[in-house]
Amino acid sequence: MNNQIITEITPLSDKDCFYLVDRYKDRFTFPVHRHEEYELNFLSNCKGARRVVGDSFETIGDFDLVLVGHGIEHGWEQHECENDKIREITIQFSQDLFSESFLGKNQLSGIRKMFEESSNGIVFPASSILKVYNRLDNLTKTDSGFNGVLELMAILNELAEEGNYRQLSSSAFASVKPTCDSRRVQKVQAYIDANYKKEIRLNDLAALVGMTPTAFSRFFKLRTGRSISDYVIDVRLGHASRLLVDSTTSVAEICYECGFNNISNFNRIFKKKKGSSPKVFRDIYQHHKKLV
């Protein structure tokens, strides 16, 4: 059995700003894969298909628009989709298309933030899809020259300005450091990431940043939108998901390796958070590895 997720060599040339393909198909056949290039992927007539991005599995509706970057695993599978007229517009562009100095300009702060968060994969809501659909459709009819580059930048800018997107994969699975403008939160996040295998006590976290447990709990939730306990669980699940994909370690061993002390509790929490049991999660990825 192949234990590796395919790393795609994209058709993007070093001399091209982006690569675009607009296709109609009757089913999803390409396995979950990764590549270093950014990818903006639009789907229509896809209700019932399942989107896999990192450790996020979701059944999608009639439309789907996702931006992935920095090598996060992604793919779409048939699942419950019965439509045989699926449209897919895929746009791939290199990380060096927008240099750090270029993205550092004030006018591009929204795009910079969106690119950073695409390391986990981000999905856009229907309102954003409606806003850029005509531009996406127009880009498929525009040559890949200067006008095409301007159209792509306009699409990215509109999606960034809308800002109403949602991250998909956990940071622990994607090996991405969570971002927060609070040094106290950053310090605690770093501690949790380094010690997730051990017991983590609220009192110790609060003492780390010189706050009372009650005050720190409120502060952390205000800054991150999650409680401390939820954050710790998400970190542990992210590492567990990565081990399920990249190793043949048993589910029980992974449970204890990632800081959970009860296999039944681990299975219950995993299913609640990820939508499937650890075994089913691993089986889905193994299925895609067999397709390579």
C-alpha cells in the first residue's frame, strides 16, 4: 500500500503568472493531493460531494469555493453527489507571484491575511461566491495575459474585502502556527503546542502570563473565540489526525500519544469535532492513497 499522499506537479510554468482550467465532468476521480502553489477552486452542480481539506471533511452544497495554500492536502470525492454535469474552475498561482514586500503594502493587507489563513484552507460563503462568479466566469474567457492577471487580482481582492471566509483544517494538522496579536495568547499557544501530550492545567497557563485563572479564561476566549479547553482539544485532535494520515500507529496508541487518557472519550470527541470516527477518517485517506 502507498502510504503517501500524492504531491502534484502542477502544469504552472515558471514563466506564467497563473494556470487556469475550466472543465465539466460527470464525477470526481482525482485523489486527495498537495502542492506548494496556491489554488482557488470553484465548483458548481456538486451537491452531495465531500470536500477534504487537511483534517476537515464536509459534504458540500450546489456551489463551493475554496482557497488552499502552502501544501495543505485537499481534494473532492463523489460521496453522495448524483449530478453528472459538474463544473470546476481551478486557478493555480505560485507563492512568489506576490512578493512579501508587495503584500506588505497597506492596500494589500486583506489579501495578505487571506493568503496566511489559506495555509489551513479557507472556504467562502454563498455571498462571496455570488460576488465573484461573473469575474470567475469572465476569467475563463480572458487570455492569460495582462488582462487575465488584473482579473485574477480583482477576484482575490473582492474575496479578501468580503472577509467572510472560514478556515477548514486545524493548525496542528497543517503544521501552521496560530496567529494572534496578543503576546500573552501567543505564549500560551506555544506552551500548549509543546506540551499537548501532557496534562495541561488552567492554573499553570494563567500563571505563565501572570493572570488569575478566571481572568485568563475570559481573556483567552475574547482574543481567540474559543475556550482554553476547546483550544487544547483542537490541538490534540489536529496532531491525532496527522498521525492517522501519516502513520500506521493504532488508534489506541494515537489516543494516548496525543494527550487523551480514555479511548472511548477520544473516539466520541473526534467524531463530534471531525464528523467521523478516527477509523473512518483514516480509511478515507487510505482510499485516496490507493488511487495514486
